[in-house]
Amino acid sequence: MSKFEPKIVGFLCRWCAYTGADLAGTSRIKYPPNVNPIRVNCSGRVDPTLVLKALTIGADGVLIAGCHPGDCHYTSGNVKTLRRFKLLQKMLDQFGIERERVRLEWVSASEGERYARIVEQMTEEIRQLGPLGWKAKMEALA
Amino acid sequence: MSKPKVAFNWASSCGGCEIAILELGVKLVDLTKKVDVVFWPAAMDFKYSDLEAMPDKTIDVTFFNGAIQNSENEHIAQLLRKKSKLLVAFGACAYGGGIPALANTTNREGVFKHVYKETSTTDNPQSIYPQTEFKAKEGELTIPEFYNTVKTLDQTVDVDYFVPGCPPVVEQVSRVIDTFVSGNLPPKGSVMGASDKSLCHECKRVKGDRKITKIVRNYETIPDPERCLLEQGVICMGPATRGGCGSICLDANQPCRGCYGPLPNTIDQGAKMLSALASMFDAENEEDIAKFAERVPDPIGTFYRFSLAGSVMRRTKQ
């Protein structure tokens, strides 16, 4: 059997995390190709609806990455993300989604190495958990 | 011209939507001058066989309240769809799942166990649970099959219009019925009998700095009736809920619970509310923010009280 390759949706803020991911690429750092990056202007733009939607239409995990607290291009967008994330985590517990599947990380534009290690770790953790397969699970519970 | 033929049906719901129609009072007498009621099991003596005997598309408008939780609900939804020109999901349960859809946080076994075994007023030492078939001496008895997941009407059959509310307020019911009688209908799929703006838009309370210093449960406080409830720490679903209800809960100094459903162009009322609430937390660091989250004991039950079946996730994993 071939190894399960997790599908992870990454919402990366354009000022820090996306640039950091870019740096990981230009620095030729090796890391798993499992994150499908989506560039957003600010991690604060990541509506919890987007996270839920991603999980229900086939993602095995969601990574939200933004600037370190204090570094937000829009002053406090990332703090709002953190507030939402804490409550979202609690709600995802109720839905039965493992914590490893949805992560919030701070990655600055100079932290290509850090981004690569986060992706590596997250991919491995979700690989251990196995596919989420939300749609199939829902159909089985009609 | 003959009068339009109207039907009302009650699926998985409390019956409050039927009361909402009865609440029309004297207007109900006028209503019967304007329309012919051809099927209304809650108020008059109709049998499903009457419905089955009708030719297809006999009924002009069917107001269907209640969610779809068992095979009977589903069968009648399909039957009424066949017999009706227009089908209206009437009330929060038919629209988003309503209170019955909170059963989507568990499954059939969980519901049965709770209802027939664990509730403190239940004595069931032999652990007898409902079975769909039972062979008695006199013959076989059957009851409808109970589903693991509660569905909205729209997830079951094609729906023409939606009327939110738990229950829809009487002024809106009256307006909706008049719209159908006039024949001047909005585009298919429209939400009728509600505003296109959030409840906050029509709320008369004074809004200030939009910050929450501490979340308080409803029973822990008597809020200031003049000020925004969210700013006083009471979780009010106003920002994520359609207006048009007349803000009756707020006038009674109670927070909005979200029965008028999500706003236009939003697909998930709960996620929107979570977002609105959390961004108001007056906390900057992880530790303080976590304390706020701790004060929301049941996020699903709070944010999706009336919309879990119609939400993005629809149910919990088990």
C-alpha cells in the first residue's frame, strides 16, 4: 500500500508567512510538498468558515500562519486570529477534529527554515492520524 | 379564479410553527377567504391517504415546518414536493435544522440511550429501545426509522422559499402569506419574511467600544437594558443573525439566540458568530485569550443552536 499523503491547506499571510515559505523555496530547504498554500493579506482574514469548509471538502488539515505577535502589518490582525483560533479549537474538539489537524503558527519573512520544519512536523502528525475523510464519514452517518 | 390551495405540515419540530400560524387569530378567518386549506393535520382531520390521492401539483403552496429526522418526515417531504407547485421551508427547523439538529452532536444510539435510558425520570431496567418492526400476535407493527443525522428540508427535497424563525413572528407570517396570495413572488431560493441585514442593525441598544472584558452566562447577570448585550459579556447572536423578527428577545432583555438564521451570502452562521465574538475579546496574549474561550462551555450549542444541520460541518464526527 502506498503511503498516505495528507492534503493540507495553508492560509499564509503575505507579509510574513508566505514570504517565509518563499524563502524556504529560494533557500532550497527540503520539506514535504503536502501544504497547498493560499496567500491571504493577513491571517486575520482567515474566517473560521474557510477552515471548516476546507475540512469538509477534502483537506486532512489546515495550517494558518501569520506574523509574530507585534509584527502584524495591520497592527493587530494576528491577535484577532489568535482570539478566534482559541475558540475555534474548542469548537473543533466538539466536532471531533483532532487538534493536530488545525494549527496556527507564527512565521516571519526570514524564517524559511522554521516554516519548513512546521510543515514537516504537521505532515508527519497528520500522516499518523490518517485521512480525515469528512464527507465519507458524514455519508456513513446519514 | 379559484382560490389558491394551501397545505401546512409538521415534521420534526415542537409545533411552535403551527402556533405561529394560529397566532394569526382573526386574520386566520380572513385567510380562509383567500385560500383553500387542503391539508393541515395539526388543525384539521386530514390523513396521509388524502394527500396520496391528490393528483400531482394540486397544492399551490405548502408550508413545511420541522426538520427531517426519520423516514416518515422524509417520505412526507417527498410526497408534498410531488403534490405542490411551491414548497416553503417554514421556520428554523425546516430551514437550518433548528433545535432537533442539535442531535447531530451525537447519533441515533446516543439519542436513544439518553431518552429511553439515562434521563432521570426514565425507568427502563430491561433497556427496551424503539424497533422499526415488532411482531405481535395480531400481526407485524412498524414505526418510522430514526436517522443518525438530522437534515434540513432543502437537503431532502427541492425547496422554493425559506421562512426563518423559531417560530416566524406573526407579522412576518401574515406578510409572507399575503405575498403568496398576491402572486408577486421573489426569485426562487429567496428567504422571505426576514430582513437582509443583521439583527444589530435594528437593535436599539447603545453600542460602545465593542469590547468584552468577561463573558457572563445568561443566568449570572441582569443586563443593562439600554446597552449592547455583547459588550456586557452576554453572548448575543445578533451580529451573525438576520433581523426582521422585531428584536423581541432583546426587548425582553434576553440575548438573540440566532433563530432567524445566517445572513445573506454567508454559509455558516456559527463560524461567523464565533469570529465576531472572539474578535471582541479584550485580551492580547495567549493565556488571557484562553480564559475567554474557557467561558464558552458549549460552542456548537451556542453558535449553531438553530443551524447545525444546515451548517458547513452538518454534524460531529460520531
